[in-house]
Amino acid sequence: MQTILGSGGSISMHLVPALSAFTTGRIRLAGRNPQSYTNEETFKMDLLDAASTADAVEGSEVVYLLAGLPYDIRVWKADWPKVMENVIAACIKHKAKLVFLDNVYMYGLVKGWMNEGTSYNPCSRKGEVRAGIANRLMDAVKQGNLHALIARSADFLGPGATNTFMHPMIFMKFKEKKSAQWIANDKVKHSFSFTPDLGKAVALLGNTADAYDQVWHLPSAHDAVTGTEFISMAARAMGADPKYSLLKTWMMRLAAPFNRLAMESIEMAYQYEYEYLFDSSKFEKHFFKATPSAEALKLTAATY
């Protein structure tokens, strides 16, 4: 059996069908309100409860931690360490291998390409939380108590990726025949990871014995694009007028006292003010190459 903790998100919808190529056993979808895609087993549980987490993991060969928490540093500081401790303990107890889907916040502002050897140097409170839980997981691996891997992704792009700024600010705007918006700086290049690639890649890593006990950057096209290029390609794919405006960081600061999401996003604006380049060469040498940016954008736009 293979179990997804925190199922129902934009990667889970692509991971579940990809897993069918690797397992003839059960696929368990676990979460607060798990929903089956076809005929998967569902398990209602709470990752903040140790006993509930252990029950969800019981019987699993591989566990995928795909959980997302509300985008609020107060929640992250309180809950992410608890979630990681509970999942580590559950996997050790039931001798399950663990795949943790992670982001790049712990790297902070990086000049040049981010790769698996990039040092953790967070410049945000959320980055500090992510560095802490990533270190905790790899410490458990080093202690010999657990086989686990970190599968790290760039910003999501693709079918199901609605919890991104591109969904309301670009794709939905173009669908509604309105002008789009980009964040901070439209002249710097930014990497994205295509969600169907991510689902396939996470399944591959979870079912490859020698992929464990290390960090992997998930496939991301090396033809990173600027905000201007992204919007131009998205508009062309959707038959829309490529008009857009810039949401500057100072505008987010003005909105922060009245909008929690704006307040929480300010410290992460550096990711769009400067180049954000994600190197997945290690993965691509072992498995497959990422979908090119133009194709990923076209396929994403088609879903709208």
C-alpha cells in the first residue's frame, strides 16, 4: 500500500494515476476530508494528532507527505514542526519510507541556479520554518531510523494549480477578458514546475529504492521565462489581449493592514523581484526531462 498524507491538492491529482504504474496494492488517501479520484481507499485523519497520523500510515510501504497549511506564519510556526514530528514517528513505527514534497523557501535569495547543494540561508520567517522541518527530516535519516527523501519543487504551473498567483491574476483574468497582473518585476526570469511532471516524478522517486536518503529537485524546464514572456505566451494560448499591470511590493505593503494574504506575501516578494532559477539536472539525468515552458503554458491555458 502507498499512502498520501494531505491528499486532494494539485500534486495529489497527478500522483494518484502515476502510482498505478508502480503498485498493484491499495492507494490510501488520507486527510481531514479525503476524496477518492476513482476507487482509492480514503482515511479521515489529522496530521496534528500523533495517534491519528500513525493509524493513517499503518500498513503502508511508502508514504507521501503532500500537506499544505494555511498561508500564515503563525500557523506555520506552530503546526509544521508538529506535522513533521508526527509523520516521522509514524513512519518509523510502521517501517514505511517517506517522500516529502518541499519548496525552496529555505534557500532564501540565491544568485544563479538553485540545486540540491545550495545552502539553506532563509531570508523569511516561512523560510526558517521550512529549513527547520527539512533539517529535522534529514537528521532522522542520518540517525538510521528512517528511509526518506525530499522532493523539492519550483513554483507550480499546470492543471489543478489554483493555489498560485497565476490562477487569479493571469489565467482567470484572461478568461474573463480582463487585464492580467504580474508581481514585483516582469523583467527577471522565473522557473516553474509543471504539475503533471511533478506527479509522475514523485511516483518515480517513491518507487526507486536508491532514490532515498537524499534531496531531489523535481523536473523544471531550464528555459525559465520572464513575467513579460509568461504573460505573452499565456495570452497567445488563450486568445487574449496580453495587457497587464505590475503589482509592486510597495502596493502589497499598503494592502497588508487590510489583507492577510498581502501581509503574508510581502516577505516572499524577493522571489519575484530577483531571478528565481531552479536546476533539476540531477533528476533529469536519472529519469526524464521536464516539459518545456511554452508547452506547459499552452497545456495549462487549455484547462481554462
